[in-house]
Amino acid sequence: MLNQSSPLDLTFQALADPTRRALVERLVRGPASVSELARPLDMSLPAVMQHLAVLESSGLVRSEKVGRVRTCRIDAAQLSLAEQWINQRRLEWASCLDRLGDYLETLKNNDGEES
């Protein structure tokens, strides 16, 4: 089981790279051609294609080729899965911190009663 990557694992692996995060940030604004995506980056077109391949294999990006132009777009559903996972962790930690705060308040009140 550990040798198989889940879709969530692939998403976070893809987002671990700053170049791929920049590509995702650009694609959130709307579809773009590969050459348009590569323009602001300081790397070769084949290197950009490799980054896009990682994003596509993670399910974050979809692309289609019409004629000589490959257009990429974000897959919001896959991005939403990562967001849901992060939000669930946030809720769990908030609950733990709330319980810790309650416990510390109880200790503080009990300490004040003994004085």
C-alpha cells in the first residue's frame, strides 16, 4: 500500500515545487498555452513541459492540443480535494487547541481557589 501514491499524495508532491506552484497560480486565472506559461519562467520549454507533465499526472492540470497549440487549464476538483484535506486538519487542530485552552483555564482557576 505504501508504494502506491494516492491522488492527494500526487497533488502535494506536484505542489511541492515552486515552479509548479507558479504555473498553478497562473492557471487559476484561466487557461493558457504552454508558450504563454513558459514566457515568464527562466527555463527552457522542455523543462516547462516536464513540470506540466507532473501537474497533469497529479490531476491538477488538464491540457488539450489543437493544431500546434497545447492549452492547459486547472482542474478545480483536484485542487479542491487538497483544500478539503487542509481544512479538515485545521479544524482538528483548532479543536485540540480549544480543549487545551479549556484545560489550562481549569488549571488556572483551580490554582486560584487553592491560594
